[in-house]
Amino acid sequence: MKQMFNVSNAHRVKSSISNLPVRLLLGPGPSNLHPRVNQQLSTHMIGYTDQNYYKVMDETMEMMRYLFQTNNHFTIPITGAGTAAMEACVANLIEPGDNVVCCVSGYFSDRIYQMAQRYGANILKVDRKWGTWFSLDDVRDALVKHKPSLLTMVFGETSTGVKQAMAGIGQLCKEHNCLLMVDTVAALGGVPFFVDDWKVDACYTGGQKCLSGPPGISPITFSPLACAKIANRKTPVANWYLDAMLLGGYWCPEYNFANGTVTTPQPLRRYHHTTPANLVYALRESILMICEEGIENTWNRHQDAAKSLYKGLESIGLKPYLADTNEVFDQGGRLFSLTTVAVPDGLDAKLVMKYLLDKYNIEIAGGLGELAGKVWRVGLMGFNANQTNVKLLISALEEAVKASK
Amino acid sequence: MKQMFNVSNAHRVKSSISNLPVRLLLGPGPSNLHPRVNQQLSTHMIGYTDQNYYKVMDETMEMMRYLFQTNNHFTIPITGAGTAAMEACVANLIEPGDNVVCCVSGYFSDRIYQMAQRYGANILKVDRKWGTWFSLDDVRDALVKHKPSLLTMVFGETSTGVKQAMAGIGQLCKEHNCLLMVDTVAALGGVPFFVDDWKVDACYTGGQKCLSGPPGISPITFSPLACAKIANRKTPVANWYLDAMLLGGYWCPEYNFANGTVTTPQPLRRYHHTTPANLVYALRESILMICEEGIENTWNRHQDAAKSLYKGLESIGLKPYLADTNEVFDQGGRLFSLTTVAVPDGLDAKLVMKYLLDKYNIEIAGGLGELAGKVWRVGLMGFNANQTNVKLLISALEEAVKASK
């Protein structure tokens, strides 16, 4: 017997928009997916308790350790945007009343600060001008003054194109008994970063930047020290979905957060949420491609593309917003994966962007916050970090600037 | 000049597992994606500030209103699992010290209860035996006794196969000035549900159940009353990533949470996080297919498949775990999209599941919590809710049960 229903058709859409333009995505992300990665997205679905899926998970975790350059056992993908991975760090590593230092010199370092406030931290916010980075003295002063249990910073600041100097920072934090949390969303896979050598305790990235992977899945890693801090919390993590020990119960139940040991045989995996298999397939493929290329070669490819971009800009009368600086990988300076380009006086930044988009289907982005109208943001990330794209962009940009004067 | 790096190759994986079996997913989800949906996953990427993407977003939101049978303006997809959507409701609608009633009679209603505790609610937990649902009297008693600002329940409980009776519940909550939050993860799109007619204030589902869509994206809707409660909070939402007003600033900046009005022209969208375009494409396609079929026909298809399953089970000496009950759509009873099947005494439930998986690549699930070992869980959801799958399952199940005795 069919039942009769009083269904409203008010919002029943009968056709869908399908003529999406094909863009070259040279903004701060998402970047274009590599065709191999794109193909993996539509691999057939499998259950989240399937032994075959477990193997995919384990392999993905192992590849992420290579990507992060870490031996951390707790190295998993978060089901959500890079901001969810950021929140996973903040939620798990902060207890109400904890002293925290937030180093803020851009849009995303400020986001960490805003989040940390919601988790009840007692925060010392160290502000620096957008477009600069923090020195060892800055960090030492904050550690001495505030005695934090956590210090947060952004390694590759998408809003300014700045790479944070990392040399010595982790060691300094260790000496002050402070965990170090670093955002590498716009950098990891494109710019040298060493979680273990640099003594970083919590680190994360997004799928859609230097990995040429999809947005919606975000690798994260916690050091044994960070895991022990979590295991010894006096209060529950104020976020169920991002609770690291619950996530670990599914991804790596063999790992003991309290003492860092690994149980054999592996205990049963405990269900937490249905992980996005399609995104996991794609993330795995994107990191596999880095494993194949060799991550030092991937870094050098990003560097080469960025340097060609700098030269190209000069050739058409433009220049990066940031001064040319020391390019040593653990020193501060320009971020090779994301370049802020100075908008010449009197030019409408938006007009140029619109020209590139409308005439050539090339997307670059404008400035955020303090830098709105002052810079364009050009990303050469992952698959997109190549000489062909630089050649095209410089040529199109020259025309766009002329047409917009 | 190339720099030299001290790269560790300890975790460098050089090949990846690619021979995933092709499963028929007849458990509690994920279900198989429809080929049209699967194809959409690998549609080319587009930027999150692209006008063309905004059109896709708007269309997806409009379709979701049809799916939820609501006029709620705030109807968006959460970037995360169904559990993230659950947490979005809890985080936004609860302030510390709020009185909350949690109706618990299964695994997922208990999860809501656990989450609500973390947000500092003063909770009255109303427990009922797993496999039952709540009566109007149960709800009235709790409302009178606890005077809550929020009452939570699960409409389609994946762990027990129970459909909660909805007739009169929303009205009762309104009379007691209480918001009603309902989980429809295992039901929406497969079983009649009416957000507006049933006066539900917060409702969510997952992509991977009755929508045949991908996991990792989860539709959610808030009534104007729920939005006003959020706008009038005294404390910030304790979760930055899932903060509804920040999410609204990107998805629907024209909506005023405080008074439910809509501004024309639409204000600029404010960036919150990079939404997963591939998942949005796929979600849109999955709901478009329901728009095409007509949702009442989709519901009836699920009902027909379930009834064939009941008959088929009987024909091989098995039966649903729940007694045959009133099948009127707003009364409690069996959930058509997910059936718990009683495991005959003396039979090893896992052996049967293993047989189906190994010999026929058919996945069904076992019981959770109180029902572990006592039931199998069979999902006929979305694309998978058809007579062909029932025919196959019954035939294979008959053989599997015989072989496992």
C-alpha cells in the first residue's frame, strides 16, 4: 500500500549547472588536481571496516610520515578542511587556563589565536607586522615572559607569502618545556619542512595546496610529547569529532598515547566516524607522487618555479611584495609556493584579476586583511609548480596590467 | 643553486595498493555511489571565490531544502562526516549550563549525549531500551521535569533499525519553548521526513547513506528559531570550524540570524574555509537525482525494497529483529532504509558476514553495543534500495546461513 504524502515541491530543482569553466588555479589554493589524483576520487567505494580499506589507511599514514619527515606514530588525515586540522591541534593541546603564546603576523596565525581563545587559553599574543616573521629572540622573550605550555606559529603564511624561520625554535621550546604547533597548510610538500629535526610537536596541512589533492581532507601529526599531554589531560577534549584519542582508536589503535608504545598484535579498530574513502584514495595518490618524485626534488621544483616567477615579474616591471631575502631553507623569507606580488600604485588589483579570469581562465587572488588591494597572491603549488605555468602567467599578466591602466 | 637536504626515506612508499575488491555495500553505510554521482567527484576543480562555484553552492542549498522539506534559509553542507554535522548542532545550540534533554535508545543517540556533556550542558538523559522509541508521554514528562532549551533525538537509529515516532513531538517542544534537534543520518532521502511540518529546529544527515553520495560532506538545516538562539548566545560557540554564523557568512551572507530576514543585494561572501568542491559536486548530483525521481517516489522505492526484504527473510527462515509495527510514516516502527535482522540462536553472526563478503563481495554489518552478535544490519539505501539487490542478498544469505551452521 502506497502512503500519500504532502510533499512541497517549492525547492525541487530539476536541472543542474554543468558548464563550469576550466580554470588554471594559480591563487593560494585550491590548486588544480593532478589527473592521476582526480581519477582516484572516483575509485569505487568500500566499507570503513573492510580489511582492504585498512591497508589503504595504513599505507596513507606511512606516506604522510614521509611527507612530514617524521616518525610520529599518530599521523592521520582529518576529515575536514585545513581549518579543522588547525582546530584539532588547538582543541587537543589546550586545556582551559593553559598559558599559550600565539605568534601572529598574518590572517591564519590570527585565526589560530581566535580559536585558542574559544578553548579558554590564557593567551599572550605576540603581534608582528604582516609580511614579517618571528626571530629567535621574539620566541625566547615570549617563552620567558609567559611560561606557555603551547606556542603556535604559521610556517607558510598564505596571506603574506612569508616563510617563518624555523632554525632553533623547536629546541628553544623544548628547553622551556613548551609544545610547538606549526601550520604548514600552504607549504608542506612544496617547501622543505622537517617535523622531527625541527622538534615540532603538532603540525598539519591541507589536501588542496602543495599536494594537488582535494580539499576536505587534512593531514596532521602529533609528536609523542603532544600525545602524552593529551593522554594526561584533566578535562575531556571540548570537541568530540576532533578528539585525537578517539580518532586514534580507529586509525592506530595499537598506539598508546600515554607512553608512546605500540601494541602487537594490533587491537581491534574502534569506529569513530565514516572516513571519506574517495578523499583518502586521492590524498594517497597525491603523496605517492611525491614519494615517486622524491620530496627534495618536489621542493626544488617549487623553488625553480618561484625563481622563474620572480625573474618574469621583473621582466614586465613588477616585483614580489617581500624584499629578496636569505633563501636558506630554515631561515625566514619568501615562501616559494605562494608569492605576494606588489600592485603598482594607481592600478586596480581587481581589474587585473578579472582580466586574467575572463580572458584566460587564470585565477590569481587578491590580498587579505592589511594587504587588501596592495598585493596579488600567486600560488605555484604541487602539480601547478612548473615552468609552463610561469611562462603563461607572466605573458598574460603583462597584457592584463597594460589593459587595466 | 640547489640546496642539500637531509631527507629521511624511512617512510617513503613506492607503490600503492590498487586492487580494491568491488563490494556491494548493504551495511549501514557507506552505500555504493550511483555512477552519476561517482563521476561528479572528478569534475574539474574550481576556486572557492569563483562566481560559477557560487551558483553551484546556491543550487545545492536549494536542493537540500527540498530534501529536508523545509524553507529554512540556513541549509548548508558541513565539510565533514555526519558526526561533524551532529557536533555543529550541539556546539551552536548549547551554551554552558543550558538544560538539555537527550533521548537515548541506541548508539547514535548516546553519541549526542556524550557530545552535549562536553559542551557543558545540564543534561537529563532519558534512557529507553535499545530497539524501542520514545512516546509523546516520554517527551512531555521530560519537558515538564527538566524545562530544557533543547531536546535531542535520533529519527533513524542505525544501531537498532528503529524509526522514531515524530507525530506531535515538534508541537509539544514548541509549547514548552524548547528547540528540537533530530538526527536523520540513516534515513533522510529514504524515509519520509518533514522538517517544517514536524517543527524540527535542527536536522542533519550524511552524504553516504540514503543519498548514495560520498562520505565527508553532511547536509544540515537550522530553523529561524534555532538561528535566533545562536544569534543571541551570551558566549561564543566553543567550536570555530563549526560556528554556524561564520559558516553562514560564506554560504548565505544575505541571511540575518537574529531576525530571519534576507538582505538584497547579497553582501560579499566572507571566506571561512576551503569547501570541498568535489564533494559538493557529488552531493548536488545525488540530490538532483532525488529531485528528478520525486522524493515521494524515492521513499516508496525504499519502502518496497524493505518489504521485499522482510518477505525474503521469512522465506529463508529469518526475520527482522523488530516486531512488525504500524507503518504509518510519522509513527514509530521499523526503519525502511536499515533493517536489523535477528541472528538465529547458536549461529555465529560473523561467520555469515565473512561468507557473504569472501564469496560474493556483499557487505552487511553486525550489531553494535547491546546488539552485538544478536543482529545483522542490512542497509538498502539510496541507489542500493532496489529489488535486484534484495533478490541477490536473500539468495546469498540463505547459502551463507546453511554454510555457517
